[in-house]
Amino acid sequence: MAEEIDENEFFHEDYTTASEWEIFNHKLNEIFMTDFMLTEFSNNDNDCDLETCDWDIQEREISFASTHMTVRFYKAEPTSTPPSKSPFLRTSCRIKVPSYFLTKAFVIVEPEFDNLVESQVRMLLSSVLMSMEESGIEKIPATKRCQFDVIHIDEIPPMFKYLAGILSVFKNKVKEPDSTNSISAQLSYPLKIGSGVNSPFPESSRFLLPYGVSSDPIKQIILKCTWLDIMENVLVDSVNYSDLDPETAPIWSLCVQEETHIRPIYHLSKCMEDYLRLKNNVRTLQSTAAILDDYLNDDNIKLMFTYLFPPSNVNYYENIDEEFNNQFKLHGVKAAPSDSIVTRFSCILATYNNSMGGMNSVGSLWMFFTKELARRVEQCIKIPGILTTTDAPDSRTCLLHQKLQMLNICIDKKIVEQGGIVSKSSTSDDESGEDEFYDCPPESLYIPITQELGPKTEDQLLSDNLSEQTENALLSDMESFKAANPKACFEDFIRWHSPKDWIDESLSPRMEQPGNSWLTMWEKAQPIPAKKQKKLFDFNKEAANIIKFFETRTIGEICDLTLPNLLHSILLKLEGEGHAALNDRFKKIHEQLKYTINNSDNYENLWSEVIQELSKMDSLINKVKKLQAKLDNSGLEYCDYLKLLEGEDVELGDYKRGKLYDLLISMDNFSEITAEPCRKDYVLKTEKTSQFMRAILDDGLTLCGAFSENTTLF
């Protein structure tokens, strides 16, 4: 029997099994190479402006020794804006690292909890460096290392308030006594320019849309004076003397800080947003009837309806047809004409909802408007301010405008019935009776007087039974034809009514099929003249139905009917307040509004998106106006103001710099403005080695350094 061996007496370590640290390194390497594809990224090929670009951010989760970490890769997206040559980027950027070190791409490894000891931090840093070296990402040789550090001090020590103290720190860190250092400096001065006149609420007519802003959205305008790449031996900046004189700075630029603590109210945007909130309101008009009398006694309300329904001798709606045709060709938005009664009333509802009673005022005004329409129908007074039509409502316009057009058609018919002016489309019995149909020799056929098929608004076309409507019209035509031609046969009717079904002196196959509905209807038709037939279009009934339609709307349905006209009117108003530099943006909003009107039944959020874009434009235009008021005669162009509001610095050429200087001198405060900068920025670099430090002095002191070191010596 072989001697038994106790396996516990032997210890065997399997070196073929990867350790936890090696697994962590492998996963980190996979994230860098496979997920982030860092090997394919070139920092030099990414042409972008770090101040205005968007950032592509990718992140992955990883863990090591029960410590969970997030790995994020930040990459600047290429932009059409050429990259700035200035080393000074705003530290107010959403992402701080590029503003400190001018990097276009970087990786951050962030532990879940900020309680790592120094040994864990060193191990984590070692893993990152090893993964980058193995993947071939890091271009710096293995014997070199670049250390990025940032320190911040809330209170600036006196010795560091000027360049002399900052330069001494840089020299001590670099430890290269023979190196030549270049310095770039930027001093920022807030311009003390009046904020202009604010409008808590616009002092315009209550019938017009409110416009303006409640408070100044511009916190301050900052003048930046910049010196680039100056050798340290020719620049002095200390407590006793400074070469950094703003008047002699090679570069002047402007930037803007917007108000963040107090949010300004943009009256037009608030008006839109408040009105949109009514969209899903199911409150009926009957619930607002109790307050109707109070509004009727208001002289402003009576004046408002004089604005909508002017006296017959006053023409407030000139060239409305021509303007609409030009407007529709240009934009194609399905809304009422811009200066029509429909658009005016839509704007009034939104204005009163915003500032004078909310939804109650909307309901009251709608009821008063409906009563005025009913009175005009009863007394045969046409509705002003809508497109002229005698046949059918214009389908290019909104439903509310089509309803008013239909009322005017009914009023025209009523005037004709009561012995007024005959409509151009009507024809006398004698004239029609003399027309003959000569295609059927030897006996003539007479063209009958037929009923007109009643006009329809788009909601009626969608809801009517079209087949039943067509059958009624066809039966009416057959009865009229039989009355005019008692001896006529079915073939005669086909030759007159449907010539395409008369082929080679015989009926088409479609008309000869057994059980043909046309033939069946012909056999049932009686010879009845059109005047004695039941009306296909009863204008009295149609007018009553439209008035009832108005009376039964809820607050939300009123909003649906008027919102397209309101937003289109606001868009046109903003275009008038804007500038040609905004034309491309306005064109996009026009297309968005047109799409929203055509598809809003399926996508409720489309209205919110349009209003959001209009609000952005309202905010932008008001901010530009404030800047123009502050910097009047400064030589800045409209595109310069847009750049300022988009977060860019606008560099001033000789002409604009001279104009701004004259403006500040005329205000007698240039020396006061430039007495003490609100912020100082210094960038220090060595010429031969890649040593870099940036100092930011504002509310505190921030030092950002990127220093390379030789790992074989330290």
C-alpha cells in the first residue's frame, strides 16, 4: 500500500491565473481601445473652438477591490467657428478642464466615494498610465510624465496679486534657471454703462401682444485687454509699477455676462406659455357666463370690439387678400391672414389671458364675439377682416377663418334671397333655358339649372358621409335634367354629365354593368326643377350650425382654434423686431410651425417645442436690443451682438476699438473703469520644454499647472 501524501502540507500558487489588479488593467485597456477608441483620436485633427463647442461624453463603469469607478471620455466636437488663438478661455465653461489646460480630449477616472487613501490613488494612477502605454495612446516617452495640478485659494495673498509673485512660483516649479519664459496676460474691466429703460409691462395698446422684458438680462459687459507671448525680461507688473496699461494693450475684446440670479420675464414668451396651458382645459363657456356682464361694461372691451368690427365707413383691413397670397407663397403656414380679424382676436385672447383675468376673460370675450357674429348673421351684416370668397372657404387658412368665411357666404345667400344684390355666380332662368345641347341630333337637349353643391369647411369634409353627399347631388342633377328634357334617356344624361363615360357613341363598360347605381338612380329620379327640390345647401341652417359650433366650444377648444394664428403672428412680430442675420433661424421656425399645424393632432408636444423656439428667439432679440442700447455708437454689428450672447469674445478691430474708446471717453469714466481690473489672467510657458502654468485672479487665486518631469531622476 502506497504511502499517503497529505496535500495540505504543500502550497502551490497558480501563476497562470490573472490577479484582480491585472483583470482591472485589462478592462481599463479595453475601455480605452474598444469603447472609447482613443487610438483613432488625434488631438491636432480636431479643429474646434473650445469656448463654444459641444462635447461628446462617453462613460463606462468599472470596479477594483470593491471600489466602483466611472471612466469618462470627453471629446470636443468640431465646429464651424475657427479655434481661438488666445490661451485665455472662460472658466465659467460647463467643463473646467479644457478652460484650464486647453485640452480637446481627456479621460477622467472618478471613484464613487471620495475616501481613497494615498496608496489606492497611486495604484489607480499607475493602472491608468500602464493601460495608456500598452494601448499606444500616450505619446510621451515612458521616462517622461506630465503632471496636471490645480489649486485654489479663496483669499489672494498680497504677494500673488501681481505678475511678479506668480512668476516666482513658476520659476521655482520649473527649476530651469536658464530657460526663457514667455508670458501672456489678460486684464478684465467691467464697463459701467447704464442698463437703459426696463418695461415691467409694455405700455402699448391692450389689443396688441405684449413685448419687452421686465428687467435687464445683461449683468455686465466686460472689456478684456490682452497681451500675448511677451518675454519676461521686457514686462514688469508689480505693486509699484505695471506695463499692463489698458490703453496700450494690443488686443481689445468684449464679452458679456448674463443675469443668473434674477430671471427676467419676457412678456411675449410668458403670453405664449400661459395661453398654451389652456389647451387641455375642458371648462365650458357656460361656467364663465356669470362674469360676462362685468366685462361688457368695460369701456376697453367695447373699444376692443370697435377695433375688430370697425364702422362701415372705416377700413381697418386694407389689401388683406393680396398680403395673404404673398405671405402664403413665402411661408405656407396654414393660418389666417396676419392682419385679419381672426389673428387680431387670437392675439387679444392671449393678451387678456396673460394680464386681465385668465381663462375667465377668454371665455367672456369668446361669448361676446359669438353674440356679435349671430347679430350680424341675423341683420345680414358681413364680417370684416377675412378673405373675400363667393364659392367656398379657403382651405389654406385655419379652421376658425374658414368658419367666418362660411358665415359670410351664408350672409351673401341671405341677402340674395331677400332681394338684395344678386351673386355673380347665380344665373337667370331665361339665360339658362336658351342654352342648348347640340351633340344629340336631330332633337336639341337643354342644359338644366342645377343646385350648387354647398361649400364645406375642412372639418365638415372630414366628418361628412361623402358617398351620401355625392348621391344626393347626382339625384338632384338627374331630376333637373329630366325636368328640362322630358323625352331624354339615360344616355343623354351621361353625355352631358359624364362625357368620359360616352365612348364611340355608346356607354362605357362601367355604365353598362348590371345593377349600375347610376342607372338605378335614373329610374327612380322624378322630373323636378331645381327650384322645387330640397336644398342641397341650406344657408340658414348652416349659419345656425356655425353659431352653435362657436357657442359649444370649451376653453381648450378655443385655444386649439386660435393658437396657430397667435404663434404665426408672434413669429411675424419677432421677424419685424429682428434682423437679416436671423433669417435662417426664422426660416427654420416657419417650417417647424407649418409642420406642427399639420401634425398637431398626433403629437401634442409639438406646440411646446415651437413655443420653446419662439421664446428663445424672443429672449435673444430682447438681449440684443439691450446691448445695442448700452453700446450705442460703438461700431458693433448685429452679428457681433449675436456672438457675445452665444458666449464668444468679440475682438475689436481698430475702427470698433476707436468707437468704443470714444464712447467711454464721452461718458467721462474711462479712467474710473480701468482703475482696477475685476479679473487677471496670466499664462506662463517655457520655450524649450513643455512647462505651462495659468493663474486666474478674481474672487480667489486659481493656479493650473501642466509640468513634465523625468521619471528616471525623481
